[in-house]
Amino acid sequence: MQRPRRRCEGTAMGAIVLDLRPGVGIGPFTLGMPICEAFAQIEQQPNIYDVVHVKYYDEEPLKLDIVISFPDHGFHLRFDPWSQRLRLIEIFDVKRLQMRYATSVIGGPSTLATFVAVYSLFGPTYPGTYDKDRGVYTLFYPGLSFAFPIPSQYTDCCRDGEAELPLEFPDGTTPVTCRVSIYDSSTGSKVGVGSMMDKACTPPLPAGSLYMEEVHVKLGEELWFSIGGQHIPFGASPQDVWTELGRPCGIHQKQVDQMVIHSASDPRPRTTLCGDYFYNYFTRGIDVLFDGQTHKIKKFVLHTNYPGHADFNSYMKCNFVIHCSDFVGAYHQDVNSSKGTITASTKWEQVKEILGDCGRAAIQTQGSTSNPFGSTFVYGYQNLAFEVMKNGYIATVTLFQS
């Protein structure tokens, strides 16, 4: 997916200077931050981050990183696809980005990031590693690495990692950085190019963080939150929800329920169904729907925030766990509790194995004229409905009482 461009690419290359914080981040981007926070930083500075590409693996979104790339500034952000947190920052074109460290700058069009310059600015370190297949020598500092291409005629200078530091070639030249990696250093891993890139992990969440908190679902009864310990049942009031989850991020009136025409259990005319209203908890990936007449909870909507869905980046990911053993037990007496759960990572084919086939899907367009991703499919069971993307992953789960 490519976000809309605000101008022609390439008119302000090398125009920005970002603070480099080894093991922490660069500029406003901090390792471990959720992807929605990164987008918020981008939106706050549209004149700087005006060409932004978002890359992901559409068919298997959990297989590869979600990448936010800034081609004009020569760097990109790699987010773990499951937690959607920033795990690695890569500067892939050091001539386009000037980095400030302490009181000095390095990189950009005017300050070459040579081996000698890097070693002078960041100080002594242990000998690096030489990848002979790639012809790249990588120098490591805590939470920071620099990769240098080595011309074939000088590979002997790097044999067995015994290069003298700082590295200079016999002709008096010194290599220039081709890639800088910023990563969490708490695991002690060295992160470089190629397969070494995979060693970058997201830093641990702060103690008590509610991000990616497991939200357990007891079908037809309640949600309960694993860290905060809150229990929110169907039929709870707005005051109950406010007390348990705090002030909602937004409140909005529900439009006419387009699916009610398929429901034989609700005899009310459709024109009377507009009184219902949502509490939106975007930071938890949850919507709570209240009945406009009784002011009691009638539905929960849980969002997975997968890229390729129309609501991507509107909600943080809800790390839900749906306990289906009671539901499944009515159909399959041999089910066990470990197999009777559905999470945000469960694909639709696996859902059908757990719950059985529910028949044909309803097609949901999400406003086809403005949605570049196409329609999704809605499948209904007793007490829950799944909105499924074309790649077979769950976009949302709606919970209700049949």
C-alpha cells in the first residue's frame, strides 16, 4: 500500500537532521512504539514526512515486517507484524539523512559517513564481522551498527575479523557507510545486514503497560481484561464501562444497521434503530455499542488492525482470546480447551475447523468508492460474527447475545 503523496518526490532530499539515539531511536521514532504512534508523528510533521510508503505482505501479513519507508530521507521503520511495534530502524541511504549525535553530525549530502568519521565520533569498539558473500564489513556499538562495502581487492584487510580499526585501505582511502541499523540492545544481539537483521527484537513493554493486553471473550456473556482485571458483561451501562475502562476516545451515533434486515429476531422498523451509540476505545481496539433505548451494552466490536483493511491505523490491535469450548461442545463432544480458542492470528479456515461451517457470507463493501482494498466477507454464528479479509485473516469480530 502506498499512502497518498503530497508533492513530487525528491525536492527536499537531505534537508532534515534527526537526533540519533543508539538503542533507542532516531528523531521522533522510538523503538517499541506502536505503528499508530509512528503515523501520528508523521501526521504532525507533513512538511517533513511528505512522501511515505507503507509496505506489507498482503497474502500473509504476519509473515513479514510492516515497513514505513521515507524514500526522500533514506530510512525506514520495521514493525513486528504480530505486535505492530517498532523493532528496527534502518538508514539505507546515508547520504540522504543527516544524523546528530551529541554535538556532532554525520551523514547527509555534506558529511560523508566514512569508517574513520564513524570511529572518531562514536569511539573505540570491538572488531566487527565481515560477510564475504555480501562483501560487507559491519561495525557494532550497543544498539547501533554500521555496514561498509569492501571492494574486492581489499577483502584481505577484513580476513577473520582481524581488521585494524579504524579501517583504512592501502591506497589511503576508507570505506563509506552503506547502511545504519538502530535496534534494542537489551538482548545482547548484534544486528546487521542480511539474516542478522532478523535478530532485532522489540524492547520489553514497560511494567503495567496495557498495550496488547489479552482481552478474553466468554461468548454471550462478557469481556475480561487480563492485566487490569476488568469484567464487562453484556447489559452493562455506560457508567459501568466508563468506570472500568475510563473515558472513551470517541462517542458516535450508530447509523442504520444494514444487517438487521437479515435478522428475524428484531421486529422493529429500521427507522427506529438509529438511537444506538458507540463508545470507541481506539487505543484498545474495541468499540462498545449501547442500545439507544435501554442504554445497555448490546454489542462489542474487536479490531485486529491488519494492513490492507479500510480501518487500518484507526485502531490499535485488540489481542483477543475467544473461548469457544462451550460453543463447540454442542457440536463436537471431543473438543479440548486448547483447540477451542480463536485469536487475532487465527485464519478463517481455522475458525471453520473450530466452529464448523456457517454457510455463505454477506459482502461488506466499506464504501467501495473510497476503499482501495475491496470488499470483506461477514460470517455469522450464534453470539458472534467475523469480518474476514480476502487473504483469510480476521478484520473484526462482533460479539452479541443471540
